Amino acid sequence: MHKVDHRNLSEQPPADAAALQTLKQRIQAWGRELGFDAIGVSGVDLGAAEPGLAAWLEAGFHGEMDYMARHGMKRARPAELLPGTLRVISARMNYWPEAADAAENLADGRRAYVSRYALGRDYHKVLRNRLQKLAERIGAELPHGYRVFVDSAPVLEVEVATRAALGWRGKHSLLLDREAGSWFFLGEIFTDLPLPEDESPAPHCGRCTACLDACPTGAIVAPYQVDARRCISYLTIELHGPIPEALRPAIGNRIYGCDDCQLACPWNRFAQLGAEMDYAPRHGLDRASLVELFAWSAEDFAARMAGSPIYRIGYERWLRNLAVALGNAPHSPEVVAALRARADDASALVREHVAWALARHAA
């Protein structure tokens, strides 16, 4: 899927600064044609980000995401990931979908809340295909060595996107833009073309702490610092085993991911609707009930979640998450009956969370 062009660039006539600036402008225009909302260029010296990354790993904030520690400082050294890299082309694509109101969904404990980014098709495939096309189009203009990344390798994507002037890092650690908020995906092209670099924008969070105050589990332990072990996105997506009991009540009806820090952010008042139809809700996930989803068979899950980012957590963790949400749901005969129907599930992980949920309703 990823490609590196190994042609000998020394055989090509060197491009002068004016030609490279013109090429950069054309790259941005081609990016818009491919559906990207912004394109920027950063250098590869991310040394200033290394101490923060090291401290985050040392604190154990990455939880069970062993790959974060395994790659270590390689995340901050693009040229180690792809030798010869001189620049990182960062791309941004809006995804905020036309869907049932997020706040209303969260307020109704009978309904399931799915993070807005996961309501439609898997963004990895969409972005990767578009970035590949963009990289190939650049190569047709000026041959280059490159590789495309979409959350698929150790890349400090918020750091490089900040340096590419696509936004600034918010206190929730996500990228923010004054005109687009934070409801967008990021992807990168590593290239050996010495394109003109952009300048990082000034941050605009000021004294605001809305995201910290909104986090249901207190995972944003300080501005710009997220303890993944407490984050609902980590608990419902990355964590393979039991969800810590102390954190289960705060999960509410969130069965895949969490958007609370973004929903609370004032800058998201300016968020743009995503134009990409692949991100539109599928299978009624923006308004489905917990009981309805808990009744899905393994075959139902496989068929309906094919092509969705949710598919990667698997059926067992899907049921685990739903059991927790049902334990937090308003008491009703339907909820209790749904839980009892899976009290003897073949999975010990599911059984344990169902037992916890039933005990909540018995109390």
C-alpha cells in the first residue's frame, strides 16, 4: 500500500527555490481537488518534542499500547522512519458528519454513543488512497522518494501538522484550527523534496479549560497531557481485557470512543461539515439503542461493521463495551432481559461485564 520511489534524484535537474514554491502551491491545489481541506509542509527536526514524548512514556500514560514505547524516539525522527526524508507533507480532511445530535444521544442512556469519526467508513482507507494519489501526482511533476502514512506508523502527526501550519495543539492534545475546530483526520506524505516549510501558528486556547472540565474520567491530567489509561477512547478501543470497575460508571453509554473534550471545545462552533460521503453514518449507528446492538450476533457484527473502524476491536470487545453501557442505562425490563440473555456467554470477558451490569440493576 505504501510506496517508495527509488529513482536516483541526483540524475534529475535540481529544482530552484521558486520552482519548489510553485510546486508546493500546486500540491495544495491538487490536495483540494482530492478532497483535502488543508495541506501544509513541515521540516523533520522534531527534537524539541522528544522530552515531552519521553516523559509521557516514562509516566506510563500509554497504558497497554506497547508499540508507543517500542518505537520510542523514532516517532520524533522522520528520517529514521524513512531514510532520506527532508519534509513531511501534512493533509487535513474534515469528517464532522450529518448525524443525530451528539449531545442528545449522550443524554439518552438507552441509546449507544459512537464517536463521530467511527460512524461511517474506515478513514484509514479513504485518506491513504487520496494521499497515494497526491504523492503519485507530485511524482509525475518531479520524481521523489516518498511514503504515505495514515495512523499506520510511529509518526508524531499532531506535531508535524502543527509545524505545517494546519493548526495548534489544544489542551486535550488534539490539533485545533480557528476555522475548522478539531473534527478532522490527518495524514502524511514523507518526501525527499526540499519543499518550502510552513510556520507554526500561535496557540489560541488561552485560559480555557473546557476540555479538561468535560472529560468524564479525568484523563486530561494537565493541559496537553492525556493519561490514556483513563481515556474512554483507550478503554473502549485499545484495551483488550476488562475495563477497570472504578471507571465503568463514567463511561455512560459510550460504546466506541469518546468525543466529550471536542464537543466542549468552543472552537468547534466553527467546525465544517465533512464533504466526504464515506464518513456518513451507516447502519443507524448515530441513533441505535443499546439493546438493539447487544442483540447482534457475531455474523451481524461482521457483516455490518465490515469496512468500519469499529471492526478492528472485534465482537468480544464490542459486547464488553455494550455490557458496561447497559449497566449504566436506566433500569428497565428490556435492559435486564438483554443482559440476562448473555449471562452465560462463551466469553469470560463478556460474562464478567454482564455480571457487573446485572448487579448494578439489582442494586
